[in-house]
Amino acid sequence: MTEKSRPPARSGGRHARGLHGVDESVTSSRMGPQHIPLPTRANAPAVIWVVGLTCLPEILLTLFESSLFGGGELRRQMLLHGAFWNGLLSGWQPIYPFQRETMFLTYAFLHGGLLHLIGNMIAVLALGGIAVARVGQKGFLLLYALSAIGGGAGFALLSGSEAPMVGASGAVFGLIGAWKFWEWQLRQHLRSSMRPLWRSLLGLVLLNLILWLALSGLVAWEAHLGGFVAGVLFAAIVTPTLRYRV
């Protein structure tokens, strides 16, 4: 009886609000999740080997520098032979055959100190498992190598510095580029918002800017950009849709 005694206008208003609530519920159910965790494979042997081989030169240099033998000359020789030198692409004579070509990879196995090394290797361990889960261990190694080459290419094209460039950051940013491409794929598939993706990319840009300012321009952002582009292109070519696996 109470239900029947309600004025039609009020009853209609509540009914309208109920339909509006259902409509919102249906709309929100069609939207994908905001947080998109990608599958990962922890402690993949290929990732561990890359990290171990990259750590070896800096650990040896640090040990020599802290010993009675001294390691200053050894570090200088390793930089001369393994760092990325823009001058070699503009007329400098190489120390050994094919140095111009091999430096596009060897620079990624040298670092400017333990902190530089640790930061990069933590990123490789975190992102390498995502790459292995999507493209396998061989795919990870190929992605890592091409990203390092892309980092060297970016530095060669965008930087006029004649100082040596070292570090695995180009390869790291290649892993980031592939990761973000795969996140973009998954967000499209789930119809999730792209805003978190754009925010994370903006955060990368700001991080590079902050580091560049804090380190007085000693951050090779050109290598970061080159590696990132190489990683995105690799993922787009090798895994153009979610169905593709390697």
C-alpha cells in the first residue's frame, strides 16, 4: 500500500535514477582495469647471464682501483677500447679493426662506477623477465642487443660530444620501450584508459630532465631516446598483435 501511495512524479524520478545507476554500472564494466600488470618470468638464465657479464668489467675495475696495483690505467684502456666515441665516426683512427662497429655494443658493458652499474642492472632484472615472458630468451637477447645499438645510433645522431659514452642505459630504455608498447597493446585489447601509459611516459621524460640537470649534462639522453625507439620498433615488428609470441 505504501508503494502504491507514492506520487507518480517521485516514483518516476527514483526509477530514472535507478536506470542511470544501471547505465553507469554497465559502462564501467566495459572499461578495462587501470593497472595493467604484464606477465613476467623471473630469473631467466639469459637475463642473469647478461647482468653477470655486464657486472664483470666494473667489479674488476673497482677491485683493481682499491688494491695496491691501482686501476686508473686499466680503466683508461678499457674506455679507449670499449667506450662509444663519436670521433671514430668522423675521422678518428680506430685502435683495432672494426672498433667503429663493435663500439655500438661494447659501450653497454662498461660503466662509470658501481652506482651507475647497479642502477642499470636493477632495471634489467626487473624488465628482462617481461621481455622473456613475451619473446623468449633469444628474443630478449636480440631486443637487448638491438636496443644497445639503437642507443649508440641515437648518441651518434643527436650528440656532438667527443667524450666517451658508456653504460647499459640505451639497452635498458629499449626494454622500457618494448614494455610500454606491450602495455599499449593490452590496454587497447582490454579497452582500458591510456592515461596511465601517457603519465608513465611523461615521467620518463621528466626523469631524464632531472638527471641531466643534476649531473650537469652528463646523462646521455640521446642514447636513452635511441634505445627507446629501437625497443618500440622491435616490439611493433616482432609482436604486432597480442597473438604473436616468439
